Amino acid sequence: MRIGTISAVIGLISTSVMAGQAIVVTKIKAPDLPIEEVTYPGGKTIKLNLDIGSGAWRNPKDPAGVIWVISGRGPNVNCKVIEERTGLDIGKLCAGDNKATNFSTPDFPITISKLEIGADDTAKVLESVLLKGKSGKPVTGLPFSSGSYNAEAAYDKNGAVIASNPSGMDTEALAGLPDGSFIVGEEYGPSFVEVSPDGTVNTRHVPAGVEAQLSGADYDVEGTLPAIIAKRAVNRGIEGLAVSPDGSVLCILLQSPLANPDSYTGKRSTNTRLWKIERRSGKVLGQYVYVLDKPNTFETDNKSARRKQNEVRLSEMVMIGDDRLLVVERINKTAKFYIVSLADGTPVNESFDDVETSPTLEQLSAAELAGMGFRPLKKTLILNSDAVKDMPKKIEAVAVMSPTEMIILTDSDFGVDGDDSEIRRVTFPSPVLQ
């Protein structure tokens, strides 16, 4: 709920009042990171840049101003809009499949970067780590499809079919462990992945049953996650991932409700699942319901058109204390930053992980959940981007720097739509991030 807004812009800094408190937003100059120019057969050229805003993490051992970020799966164009982007029709570049994806640079290696934000509010890349399999070959973002494993078909810039890749990942979340290694969340599996400091992918944890279909992967694959997670909608997998300070516990958050029992239900449901998991064993310590806001509450997004429920998504999660999490909920232009505490929610019964359970968790209303004794997570709003000037669209990455400060980054989608990565420092007047 937006209580009130008072905005003023001085140089590159804007302030806004929310719930009676002044929040300061500072623009950070993002590094210029061109990677390639791709020319399609019709002559349309797209200038690509490195996406640094799919996920972020702050290592408390690092110097002030340093954060780690991860790229997405690589430059790609949804085949639904391929003609608009390239001037060539879907039949030539995607074999007429409007559910497919066109990858302009199929060999792009997923990249983790270390950024430093200086006192002059300028960010620079200190180092980059490329993900690689145990063979040493780069890990790309190409999808894999086999049997019931549901990922989209892929084509290259000439319209040729790209072979399925069991090692490919759609990376969307980043966290770290005390030993300097990384934990990555991705959407294809959906899965979480353990990565060495040098970028070597050691183990990918997928929903039980999926591991058999990824037998050709260039790393170990274990089916440690609940099988029900495989019912995620395409491109709506693990978007939020947070790790306890000692690295023993993970919290994973799906971007959207599961397509359970079907996609019709998933598109209309507001019940998204959050799991608390013992990292080494995969044991579920608790499963919670995060209820999405209604689409009409995302004010700026609704100015151009009335938005639908399945456009509301969760794009980031950060652990800020014992069982206390910062969650970003957004459509495109409007982003809401909520604090949730697992102590305020009632873990749901494990029976909801059984595909035979009816009605499914995704089919239940708030009243029905309450009637069954399950209390969804309580959400405390600390910032609505509609109440603050100079907040960018498509916020996907957050690094908490202190109890009063966070760094947010946008997903540039590698510049395929002409966007560049944007970075902001958001400073709160009180320690809400603790």
C-alpha cells in the first residue's frame, strides 16, 4: 500500500516518502559491456551487451561496494515476436513454432561477474567467471527436451534447429557459500546448481525423476527436489534462491504458481510455493505459500493495458536474517519489495506434493487455505517502485549491502530490445533489511 509520495530530484538522486519515511534512490553508472553484433539473414543487425542483472549476491567477506552478478542464458528472441525484432517471419527462423526460442549466439557461456561500485557511483567489472562442465567445456543456456521434460524448441539465427543440450541452464538466481563457491537457481529443471569458485558446475539438483532425462549432462545430476516442482510452467522456474549464512539451508522460490494440475490453473492461481531445504540432503524442512498480489495493484503497468494474473511474477529473493527474506514481486514497470518471515506462515502438508492430491494447492483460495489451517506468508511492503522516481523497469537482481541499503539491477536481455543494464542504490532511513 502506498501511503504517500513526495518526490524531488537533485542531480542523480531522487527521494520519496513511503509510510512516512524518506527513501533515496541513486543512479549507478553501469559498465559498458558490448559482446557482439549479430546480423540476421535479412540484414537486421542487433548490438548485444552482457546481461548482468539476472541475479545478484553480496558476499559479506568482500570489500564495501562489491557484489556478484550472473547473466541469463544468452541472447535470444521469443519466436512470437521474431518478425518484429528481425524483419524475418516465424516460418523462416522458428519453423512456425510460436512457443520456440531463437538463439542468436548459441555458444554464449553463462557468466558470473564480480562488480565494484565505487565512491563515484560508477560500477566496473573486476573479474568474470564462466560456467563450465567437468570436461572444461562452457555451460550454455540452450534448452533440453526429452519425453516429459518440457522445455522449448531452439533455433539459430539462420532458422536451423539447435540440438537439445542436457547441460544447458536458464540461470536466474545467484547466492554463495562460505567457502567461496556459488549456488545458482535456474528455470529449465527447475533446479539449483552447485558451482566451484572457478566456475566448474559440480552438481545440479533437479526434481525427482528428471535426473534420468539429463543423463548426458557434463556434471552430476541428482533428483533431490520434490517431483512436483517439475510441473512449473515453461520459463517460470526457480527465480529466487537464498542461502543461510552457514550454507546449510536453502530457500527456493518459484517465479509463478505451478501448472498444477494444468496450465489453466497455473495462469489463474495466486499461490506460489516457497521451500526451505537442507542443502546437502535435499530434505524439505518446510513448504510455504506465498500469495501473489492481484494484477490491478501494479499501477504503472496497468496504465497501458489491463494486466492478467499470470503476468505477476517473483523475480528475486534474498535472505536477510534467520528465516527472514526479501522478495521482489513485479510485472514489468512496477516492482514491490516485500519482507516475509517463515515464522509468520504455516507450513503446508506434504500431501500437496503428491500429483494425485485434489484440489491442488494452486486451486485453493485464501479462504480455503485458512479453513484447512494453513496461513500464507505475511508480506510487509517496504518499497513500491511506483512511489519512487528513477526506478527502472524489469528489476531482477538485488544485493543487500547493509540493513539500510540495497543494490538493484535490471535484466537487459542482452540488448536484443535495445536495453542496457541499469543499476540503482536504494537507501532506507531505517534498518528494514535486517
